[in-house]
Amino acid sequence: MEVKNKYVTINDYINGTPMESDFSICEETISLSSGEDNMINVMVVKNLYISVIDGSGVGRVVESAHPDFKTGDLVTGRLHWGEYTVIKGVGVEFDYDTILIKRLELDPLGFPLSYYAGSILGSSGLTAYGGFFKVCQPKKGDKVFVSAAAGSVGILVGQYAKLFGCFVVGCAGTKQKVDLLKEKLGFDDAFNYKEEIDLNSTLHRYFPNGIDIYFDNVGGEMLEAAIENMNIFGRVAVCGVISEYTDKTKGPKPDMIAVIYKRIRIEGFLSVDFKDIYQEFISTTVHHLQTGKMQAIEDISYGVEGIPTAFVDLFRGNNVGKKVVRIAED
């Protein structure tokens, strides 16, 4: 088999905020001969949907020399930024040192394939579910603050928290996003952090009796302000630090004295930490989707050429919900 593959490369090490000019679109020829000895366990996947951050995606096997996969299988896992992915050996564990590819068994209601490309039924969903329920250990009635609440993970954390019986406030960077959180997704309240001068006072206004759980996607000043407003035995789940990804300078840090005296637990995590609750996450989330209690908010771009802008837009705050690129029709 031989196919033309269009793919994205990085021109050089990116120092600071990425721009479209940091990337190039290239083309190569991919060939796979199943009969060759060095092609054992190799397969070629046609990419259908790609998540730009972790490379999670959904594709269809177009050629396989792997005993567990046949041509035509739908698969999900980490795929390349391109039209095709050549997979040489398949990992079977949730481990960043291996390529995890598994056959995708579609549900009878036919959720969109994009849901499995790092979206609500993929890595973002598992991150939100595990981060909230396992790291935060919520109790009904807890007061929950979610930063970057209109992002791929925050938008799900808030919904899980509301369904569990918590009071939830989120922050975002535009009026459109704030309105979405309050009017469509059921957040108790939300605010535009760009319109606030003193985040400490802002959080005290929304949480006059303190914060029990802070799901942190931002870091920096927001984390510092949240710590000041945390209750005794508060929990902080550190999922991301978008304020620091492109800024190497040391920004504001939380008051560690407050952490000690309030006995605040701060914990970082990755989605791979939750492999033991994967089936619980899937069954719970599918039920919420089927009953209309949860919504998947996706921001979809199109084609390999759209990948660089889709990636850069994440740092500009232009996405609403999960950013997914549709590479091809199935």
C-alpha cells in the first residue's frame, strides 16, 4: 500500500507564545507491505479527528500487519498531526512512554466520533472526571471554583460538580464564554477575569464563605487568589497552568503559610493516573449524555492546514470547549 500523507512539522524550538509561522505543512509518501518481516505489528491509520494538545484522535485502519487490528477497524489513541499515522507497535497501558491505540466500539446511540478524540469521552473527559472525583474528593454542597471554565476540561468539571450537588462558579475570558457557563451549562455563577482588578476581592465576592475546591487550569495570580480564599481542609486540583506555559518568568505563587494553617491539599495529576476508573468514567458520562444532563461543547476546525491555527488559538483563548480538528470524513 502507498499513500500521500500531508502532515505538520515544527520549524524550530518555540520560545514564547506559538504562532502559525512556527509550523510548516509537508508531504511524504507512506508505504506498507504487510509481507515484509520488518513490518510485523505495523499498521497505517487514516486520521479522522485530532485533538491538537495531546494528539488524541480517532482514525480508521487502512492497512494492518498487526494481529489484533484489521483493515476497517475504528481506533482511538494518540495520532500524528497529519492525514495518516504509521503505528509501529501498540501499547496496551495508559503510559506516555507507549503508543496507546485501542479499537473503538461505538455506542448504539451513535455519539459523534469527535467525542472520542480527546473530548468528552476521551482524555479531556477522563481528566475532568478523575481530577474532580478522585483528586478533589467532593462532598455534596461543597463550594467549587473552576478557572478556565470554558476550556476543554473546565467546561466538564463544572458540569460534573453541579450534577454531584456542589455550588459552582467559573471564570473565563469573554462575555460569550461567561454567558455559556451560566445560561447553558448550569454554573451557579461565572465572571470575566479580564474585567477584574483584584482577583482576591473578586473571589471573596463570589465565595463569601470560602472555597472548598479549586480546580486549577491557570496557575499564577488565579492560584494565589484562590489559596487566599480557601477554607480549612480545602482541596486544589492542579490540572494546568495556562498563564505560565509561554512565560518563563516566575510569577505570583500561593501563600504557603496559608496552605499550612488551612491544611490545604494541593495535588497535580495526569489523565493516565485514572486508568482504574476508566470504565466508571465512560458509563457515568455516557449516561449523563444520553439523559441530556451533560453537554459536549466542541470547537471544530478542518483539515491538516487548520492544525497550526487550532493549536495557536488555544494560547489566544479563542476556543470554546474542546478544540478538535476534523481531518477527513469517515
